[in-house]
Amino acid sequence: MLSVFEKIIFNSLTLNIMPSKALIAVAVVVVIAVIGAGFVLMQQPAPQQAPAPAPKPVPAPAPQQPAPAPPPFVPQSGLQSAVVIALNARGDINLTAANKALSGEGIIADKQGRLYTADRVTTGDVYMIDPKSPKLVRVATVPKMENTPARGEKAMVIPTLLGLAFDKAGNLYIAGLGLPGQDPQKPVGFIFRVAANKLDPANPGVAEVWATGVPGANGIAFDSKGNLYVSGRNTIYRVTPAGGEGKVLRTGVNGTNGIAFSRDGTILWSANSANGSIWRIELNQDGTIKGFTEWLKDPKLAGIDGIQLDVAGNIWGVPNRKNALVAITPDKRIIEVAKNDNKGPLEFPASMVFSGKTIYIANTDGDRDVNSPRQPGVGPSIAKVEVGIEGLPLPP
């Protein structure tokens, strides 16, 4: 669109008419006004944009604090035990005349709360038991091994099966004490392994020899690095995660039986069945033994066998000669949590395991001390006691 001034000039040129003085004056005024307006606009400050909001400061991450130690837990005395299953009861297995004396000394629980035990001398079978519907379900077997007797002929026999443990992948390990009638000059010991996918009720797997060189293998426990510690013949052994030959860490740990780690893995506790005492075995960072002492000895611990720690630091164990379950507090008080005569449910208990806040106990029904005579009673069995606290995770 033409401005007024432009129209005047255009009309003048078109009509060949010279603009009058008045029109020229008007045009000059308009031009001056336009120039002035432009100058004013140029002097106006540019519109200010609203400042961007300052970023909110990101709080620094809080320093990692160690998990607080759980408050002390004092176990109760006088709790009642109950039979979960008699090992000679008929379940999913067909008991024959040859294997009516099943006896499981070791016991362990998986993450689903199912229990596992191995017939220690008769069949070499490994059984799974669901406490919610308890019956014996065979999931694996340990093969016979060639015996080297001190006298007589060689024969294929079942090793004496004792302690059990799971690794972090769910593979099951079983301690083989040795072979009956073996040459005392050639002691043997085994750790057997059943892969997690071979623990199958539909197709029971066969255990493989995973480690040797552990004569008298009895209690077994994994550390946080996957090394397996083994007790046997007054000796502590260690087997690397690859298996193979066990290494002697310390001899002279008299009567060593059940073993268990402290929460931080720096202490290995061992039950001394022979003397009714507890060994405290201090470990170096590389897993070797720094020192060991007899931490506690008491008649209430006579025949103490399997042990485990709870999350508050109490040591739990089963003194088989007392038909009892005891808890030992960090200040060395011994609390007889459950105890009975030879009528059961505790009948020469050999090992124990936490599952939740329940302790399950494997009874071998040995004919000795409080459990003598072994009748009446239910015989080799698994019992339970509700104790109100959880055990340390296995493996750590």
C-alpha cells in the first residue's frame, strides 16, 4: 500500500502537475514523522524474555552405611518340637526289606523351603521333602564306590553320607565320610555334587565326585567366594569353587563336626562332638586359618553336632547325647530351647537347618545316653521347632 507522500508524488508525475507548496510541506511533515517514529522504535529496548528457571540442585547421594546390626534376640527355652516325617514311613518310594532302615544325618533346605536329606548308609538315595505335604521323594542317588578294605575282597559300596549344602546356583553337595572297612592307611573322603537340574523326581540324577582328598568329610559350608570348607578327622579342609583335591588348612581341631560361618565370614564356628565344645576359627582375608580356640565347653553341649547361626549372632546346635536343641548367645549363655527323653520327637539329633523361623532337625536315633534305649520313639526322622528368628542365609 502506497503512503500519502508516495501517492502525491505519483499523482503529480502521472498528471504532469507540479505539486503545490502546501502539498510539498505536507509531504515533508509526513516524511519527518515516519523517520521520527522509526527512530523512536529503534530506541525501545528489546522485549526481555523471562529468565529460565535455575536448575534444582541435585542432592548428593547419601554415603553408604553398613546395615545396622539386628537387636539382640534371646531364644526361649522349653519350646516344643514336632515330628515332620519318619524316614521309614511309606511315601513316594517303595521300601523293600533291604532298605527299611533309612537314616539321614544331613539336612538342608532350598529357597522354596523344601528339605533334602541323604540316606547315609543303606541306599545312597537323596530325598526331597515338602514340609507342607511331607513324604519322601527321591530326586538323586550317590553311586557306589570301590572299597579298599584292610582285609577281605574289594567291593562296590555306598559311602557314608553326612553333611549337605547348596551353592548359589542351587547345586547340591554331599559329604562322603569314607568307605566302610577301608584301609586305615589309605583313608578316603569325597564331596559329591548333584547339578540343580538333576534334582528331578521324574528322573533322579546321579551324583558325581566333585572333590577328593577330604578324609572323614562331615560338616560342609560355603563361604561368600564359593569355596567349600569341610570338617573331618580333626581337620579343616578347603575346596576351591572348581572342585578337585581338598587342601588341609588346619589339623588338631579335635572332634570337629558341624561348621558354620559368621555373618561377615571372618569366623568359622565348629562343633566339637567329642568334647561338647565350640571351636572359634579365625580366618585371614585369603581364607586361610589365622588362629583357633576352644571358645566354649559345657556338659549341656555333649555330642553337639550340626550348627548354624541366626541373624542376631546366636549359635544354634543339636547336642545328640542330650536329645536337645540349644542356642548359645554371643555372651556364651546356653539356652536349652527344646529337649525330651527317648520317646522323641528329638531322637539323637545329628544336624539342623533354618527355613524361615523354623528349625528342621535330622534325627538318627542312635542308641546312646538320653536316647538309650532307642525304643519307644519314631526312629530316624525329621522334626521341627518354631524358634521365632531366621538363620543366616545359606550360602552367604
